Amino acid sequence: MKSTALLMLTALVLPALPAVADSASQEPVGIALENWPYPYPVSYLELNVQGQPLRQAYMDVAPTGTPNGRVALLFHGRNFPASYWKDVIAGLAADGYRVIATDQIGFGKSSKPDIPANLDQFARNNAKLLESLNIKQVDLVAHSMGGMVAVRFVRTYPERVRRLVLEDPIGLEDYRFTVPPVTDEFLYDREFKLTSDEYRKFLKVGYSLDLPDSAVDEFVTLRERLRLSGEFPRWVTNFISSYQMLHDQPVVHEYPLVTTPTLFIMGVNDHNAPGRPYTTPELGKKMGFNTDNAKAIAKTMPHAKVVAYDGVGHIPHMERPQQFMKDVEAFLDAP
């Protein structure tokens, strides 16, 4: 496979790893995040994809409030493990939900396979997860890249989703129209050389986050500890595959076909646009109007509305947690 060849090539020419400045972050983390804490116990679904045995990690949290008989399924973003849903899980569980928060294959504590990332495969994996847990229907809450996975999931399995919440989803535009294709080798070189300071800037500035440095540093620390792992080159190879998926597998054209009641929760300051660094300045200026795009898309859908938070960037559930939970619970609890 292409990714296998890339991994073999880069293993021969790896540059020296940049030093990690924070001495408290010197302990390596394996690429399955074996020694990275999650807020709830983690279970695994055994899968076989294209002949490769894989494991999909998930947290299955029982209601802490009066059970309402419903299940909430949470899909994470590309730069985040499922553990960042901690407060959302707690809030939904208190509202009576059973909550399933999963790491997609290739992310978090799930397997990192030598298989190109694919939205249809992600949808199938999550359908198998629900089948294994004997769950027939869910309320689906998805963030960022998870929004693209969610759209493909609800299009493929509409009967499985009662209501859909999309938190700052990417894929509200077709990136093929503005960003030229880039090679795996080009992406690998950029990701491998990315320093902790550059990654922190990407999160704070690229995502326009209204968060304290300590909240962002958690993600920076995780990435730097992954860098210390002997399998970091394989992690990078796997990670760049997901960028190619975002570019090559648009879902924006599918939104008018989504009949599931849908709530977009958008941070007005979020202008994240995957691939913008790889296009011309002129085309780049046309990208990332995410709240405007969400409002336009919602008008093409039979049952969709948009809530926009002023002063908020790409992660409303962390930037405005109380307002986020209030809006999510009101939408999910509506008749």
C-alpha cells in the first residue's frame, strides 16, 4: 500500500526529533494512548477491515440522573481524543442519557491501521459498534471532523439517528474547489516537523479558541509525548491519511438529503478551513466562512437550525460549556 511504502521510506530518513521543552512531558505515550488517562473506563470493539484486525475504543457511560431511555453517541474531531468530551458526557449522563463516546479508527486509543481513512468505513464501524451494544437508535453529537463522519453515518443509517447535533463541523464547503491535491510525502514532512509552539499556535489561532493556555496545553502535551514514541512515524502516516479524506470525500452536497432534525452549534470566530495553507492567498480568502455556510446549508435541509455563539471559536463545548449543554439538552429533549 502507498502508506506502507511511505512509512518504510521515512523510517530510513527520519530527522532528529526536536527537543521537548517541558521536562514534565518527557514520558512517551504510545500511539494507542495506552498510558494517557480517559475520564471513564474504555472498552474495545474488535473489527476486521480489509484483512486487518483492529480495535475501536469507546467509553460506555450509564446515566447518573433519572434514565430517559435514550443513548447519546459522540464523535470527536481530528485533533482531539474522545477524552475531551468529559464534561459533555457528565452533563448528558446527568440528564438521563446512556453515553457512548468513541475514538474513530486511527484516532485516540483505537488502532492505527495501514488503511486509508474513509468516511463510509467509519460509518460501517460505528454501525457495528451500536449493533454490538444492542443499541437501535441514538442522538448523535459530533464535532469538527466528527461532523463529516456524522453526516455520512446519518445518510447511510438514517433510522439509527433520532436527532443530530453538529458542533462546528468541518466540510461545510467542498475543499476540492479551492485547495489543490497535495502528496502524502508533503503532508508527512509538515506534520513530522511541527513543533510544540507551532501546534499550540495552530490550536489557539487557527481554531480561534477562547480558552486558557492550560486547556490548550493538554492537547500540545499529548502530541509531544506521542512524538517521543518509537511509533510516532506510524502515527503521522496514519494521521495524514485523515487529511486526504477531508479533502477528497466531501459531504457538503449531502446535507439537503439529511431529513433527521439537526442543530448546528457554531462559534462565530471559527474560520478553520483544512487545506488553506496549501492554496493561493486569493482562494484562501474565500474559505472558512463556517457560520455563514452553516446558515445557508440549514436552509436547504427540511429540519435544521443554527445557534451561533459570539466570541467563540472551534470548540464551543469547551469554550462555553454551560451554554453548549443548555442548547444541546433543549434540542434533544424537545418533542
